[in-house]
Amino acid sequence: MAWFRRVLRLPAHESNIGLVLLFCVISLSFMSVALVWQAQIIASQREAIQWLERLKFGG
């Protein structure tokens, strides 16, 4: 924990900030693609979910 505190107190160099920002942009891009992919999977399962509800409730 003390090492972590020492690292956080060091001034950030411009090159490090650029690398961290690049990493964040790439990570967020992958997460947004994964979110859209999951939304498409859920949307395609909608028909199966409705069929199961009709089966369960007899409607």
C-alpha cells in the first residue's frame, strides 16, 4: 500500500498520460462493442422468451 501511495504522488509525465488515455479509449471501445453485441443477442432471444412465457402461463 505504501508503494501505491508513493507511485500516485509522483508527477505524471506527458508520455505516460498519453499511453493511459490510449489504453482507456481502446478499452472503452471494446466494452461498447461488447455491449452492442450482447444487446443483439438479447434481442434475438426475445421470441424464445415470449414462447416460454406463453407456455408457462398458458396464454
